[in-house]
Amino acid sequence: MAAGAILSAGTAGCINIAAPDKPIVIELNVNIRQEVIYRLAEDAANTVEQNADIF
């Protein structure tokens, strides 16, 4: 068993951790159109309810 441990220790890999040369870029393409339309629709519905006599 001791010989097996010595042999496996000699063949163990080496792990290198290094920072990248270029900066890490994270692109967040977030579509906020749906939220804006929802808010406008809710606001329009409230306006119609408050001014039902003009519509």
C-alpha cells in the first residue's frame, strides 16, 4: 500500500489558477419594454375609470 501511495503522489496533476489577460465582460441584454407597457396600460385603465364620463 505504501508503494501505491508513493506512485500515485508522483503522478498527481498540478492545478494552476491565473487571472485572465483581458477583463471579463458580462453583457446583460434586459428587455424592459414589457414592464413599461404594463405600467402604461394600468395607468390608462385608472384614467378611464376616473374619467368615465369623457370616454
